[in-house]
Amino acid sequence: MVKVIGAGLAGSEAAWQLARRGIPVTLYEMKPHKKSPAHHADTFAELVCSNSFRGDRLENAVGLLKEELRRMGSLIMECADATRVEAGGCLAVDRYGFSQMVTDKIRNHPNITVVEEEITEVPEGPVIIASGPLTSDALSDAIGRYFGEKYLHFFDAAAPLVTAESIDMNEAWWQSRYDRGTPDYINCAMDRQQYETFLHELVNAEEAEVHGFEDKNVFEGCMPVEVMGRRGFDTLRFGPLKPVGLTDPKTGKEPYAVVQLRQDNADKTVFNLVGFQTHLKFGEQKRVFSMIPALKNAEFVRYGVMHRNTFLRSPGLLDRYYSDLRNPMLAFAGQMTGVEGYVESTASGMLAAIAMAARIQGREVPDFPKTTAIGALGLYISDTTVENFQPMNVNFSIISPLEHRIRKKAEKNLAIANRALAVIDQLAEKEKEVLV
């Protein structure tokens, strides 16, 4: 029997992969009795920062990672695909339907027993700890004692949500960037004067108190919009407010700046402000974000929040399968290992579970090489040559390059993806022999 601590994305995936290999699992989850500051629902695999799993094209590294997970039989990807909502070239989901589906499948699996209990000490193995970047203080302290060294911290931010009916469509329009796919984003334009006024109010707005917060501690992949605004006049226009690939139907031209809204549920009744993670006070969010013309009457159903994320100095602590270098029957998974993002967390949970299952069953641990996205992530977090280790999204720079040169980036990335999937198909076929 394997204990899995935490029923987030990584923990749910890990439990599922162990169970489908015939290994009994006890899955410990502290909800609903206790929740982190960023979690609200009682269901598993709750999505916090966004409802998007990001790009779905193979020319994109996260698109490759998702396809690798699909071919390896990922629970998270199965549920994400089943609850998909329109988002252009991205995979976005109905966050509530997605979490409920994961919960139902986990609770109904005969090899998984769910225990609603907070774990406050590092258990004896075999165990996979996937308690997340918001690990409770008690377990966080216990892990710190176990490794005998301090954690690193960074702060993560979640974007606000607004109701669809409160968006002024006289000031907005539907379009996906470069008209890729169906027009799945609502675009809210600003001219230069409107942008200047908005930016001035944004960077001078009152922030909520967050103990220990400094701009340098913010992970670049989920940076608060006000922090980006302070970095320069055009920083937002090259980031979440970039107008490239969009055409304002009023003028027939590219707008000066654009805020994009992405649907957050299947009914298209709630939309999130893409890239607008923030830790402004709630009243300030209402005041400043309502300065966007299409959102002047916006009804906010959730304001952005700022919360602490915690992760290990994994190089020197964990191996390429997310296991403790001193004790391979104790593994970690999810953002606490230094992978960043929903899909990356899922991949870490899958790989930790596949390796754990092989060790328990006396089999050779499958080799996920650096030519695959799953393998490259595990090798990144365990690479002791990495200086100033920081959380990492999957990207092609951590995957082995091709042995031959291809000039065009998209063609090169697609060739890397096809090479990876050929390896994954062989691994998936081999793993079928141990599935129940």
C-alpha cells in the first residue's frame, strides 16, 4: 500500500497511476476540514490560478507535454479533455466540472481509499507527498526537519473573475489572436490615453498586505499585473495587454492595448482577466479594473488573491523520478518540487507514481529520457549543476536538441515533439503489461 498526501493535480494523478497498476493507495486530503488560503471547493484537483492548461499545439512545449500525458493514460488529461471549454489554441476547462470529474473517478476506484485528514509528519514509505505549494504549516515544518534545510518561497497570484452579462460588448469583441481557431476570447481595447490613465492608477493602487512580499520574489510566470506595470510603460503592452494579432472592428486597426477575457466555465457565464493576477486590495481592483472601457460596469465574482507558494531545493534532494535520493520509497510531486504549472505538476505526479510502482513490484524503473518532456522536467529538478534553482515551466530549452539543424522554429519544435512521442509510445506500450 502506498500513501499519497494531497489530492491536488499531482496527488490525484499519482494515486490514479498507482491504482491502475494494481497497487492499493490511501489518499490523504485535509479538505474539507481544512483548506489553504487559495482553495474554496471540497473537490480534488481544484484549479486556483487559472482554468487554462495553456497551449495545445505540438509546436508548444506544454502542448507536447499534454500529449505525452494523454498517451500515458493521464487521469488529469482525460478529465480536462472531457470538460474542455473554448479558448482558441489553448486547453481551458470548466473548473468546477473538471474538479468534480477527477473527484468522482478517484473516489470510485476500487484500489483507492480516501482519508479526509491533515498529515502533520513525514510518513514512513512508500509515500508520495504532493501537498502542494500551499502545504500546511505543520507538514511544511516536518518536511523542513526531514531534509534539514530551509525552503525557498515565492508568491503566486490568481486573476479576478467577472460575469459575462456585465461586460459591455459595445466596447469589446470576440476574436482569437491571429484568428487561430474559433473566436474564443473577448477583447477589451484601450486607446493610448485610456491606457496611460489605467497604468497610472494601477501602479499607484493600494496593495493588500502580504508578509514578506517583494517584487524580486515573484515568479515570472505568474507575476501580478501591477508589478509588471511598474517595470516600464510598455511592459504590459508586450505582456498580457499586447494587441498583436487582434483587430478592433470599430477602427479596422490594431488597438493600442487589449485586455483579453477567457471563459471560465462551460456555460460562458464567467470570464477571467487573462494575465491579471494581482494582490491589490479588493476595492482597488474594482476601481482600477473598471477603468477598462468594456469593464466599466463589471460584476466581479472573485477578486484576485495573493498567496504563498513553497518549493524544495530539489537538486541534491530528489532524483529524476522525484524520489528522495536517500530513500527512493519517499517521493514528492507537484509544484513543491520546482515544476511550475498545472500540466507540469500532473507530469511529476505521474512519473513519481510510475517509478514507485516499478520499485514496489520489483521491476526496472522505466527510462523517460531527456528527449521527452516528462523526462526533461524530472532531469531539470534533479540537476545539481543548475545555479539559483527556481520553478520552471516546461519548455524546449530543457529537452534534448535535435541532432540535425532545422531553421524554422515551428518545424524544429514539431520535429522534437514527434521524436518525443515516438519514445512515449514505446513506454506506454510497455506499461500496458502491468495495468489492471
